Amino acid sequence: MAVHEIVLDVPNSKANARLFGYPVSLKGTKAAFVKVPVVLQKLKPKPMSFKRWMS
């Protein structure tokens, strides 16, 4: 199994900010966009042997 995490920028609106929040930034500053974390999960296929592939 493989797990991959990415972060997406979404439009800067009050509803998005309330739902997802802003990322941590330097004191006295505010991040430009709301960030949405996305976690992807994929099952890796089992490797197939050459003999099995040829049959």
C-alpha cells in the first residue's frame, strides 16, 4: 500500500477559512490562501513473475 499527502490551495472565503483554517505562518502575518490537506491511498499490485506472465 502507498500513502501520499498533498496540500491544495482553495479560494480565500470565510466559509473555507472556517471549515479548513489557515496554515501556520510567521507571527503578525496571515497566509494568502486556505490550505486543504488531501491524503491519497493506493494499493500496489503484486509483482507478477515472468513464468506466470508467459502462461
